[in-house]
Amino acid sequence: MAGRPPKPAVLRVIDSGGKVRSRDRDRVAREPRPTRPVGAPPKYLTAAQRGLWNRIVRAAPEGLLCALDAHLIEAVAVLAAARQTLLEQFIASSCNALATSADGRPVLVATLREYRRLTDQLVVLARELGFSPAARTRIHVLPPKPLDDPLAEFLTPAR
């Protein structure tokens, strides 16, 4: 499919001032709304990767992530753990200063190039999951369900 990806129906609603236009009504109704929760991290991940998985799931707003996002969360956890390990090795090594070329310009060592590559991949994946300010503008999260509180009707002010 060539060209720009279609604008999500939620953005169309926002652009039209909060009203669903008649031509967008059908599209809004057809947009999938997955409801299954993410679940536990896969058993084959290392302890550090499972910790990152849990941190990502806890940091996400309620209703943002679902079971369909598990492969993206796994990729973020694996890349973030590799990036963290790489940085720890770089800091612990004796050559953690930047190398310089013959003319005195700083040169990135291979470790820092790999660190930058992993960071770039993480930024792309984080954008897909809605973990950047720009990506959050495209996301619609359903409001949390109200608690079944028997006193709520007596304690809420009348309108």
C-alpha cells in the first residue's frame, strides 16, 4: 500500500471537534479493540529481560497494551537489556574514553556505535507502543470502568 497510512478514526473525531462525522461512523465501529491483557513474560527471557517486561507493562496506561503487543514488548525488553549490558561493559572497560583520529577529531568506538544502533531501534519500537509524546496523541484508551460502589449514588452530587 503506497502513500501515507490512514489516519486513525480517533484522530478524525478529534479533528472534527469531537463529533463523529457520518462518513467516519462506520470506520470507528470497525476499528478493532483488543481486550485480552498482556499476560506474563515468556519463560525463555532472562531475569533482566523479564524485569524490563514487567516494568514496561506497569508503566503503560491502563488499557493501552494487550496480548497482541506481546511480541513488541518482548523486543523492547530484549533490546533494552542488551543496550544496558553493552553500556555497563563500556563503562567498566578501561577504554571508555572516546578514541581520536590522527587529526584530533573524536571517533565513536564500535561499542558506542552499537549502543546508538540499539537506541535507535528502541525509539522506533517505543513509538509503536505509544511510549513517546507524539505517539500518545494517536492513541485512544478506553476510560476505566467505575467501581461497583453501593454508596456511590448517595455520595455523588446531584446534577
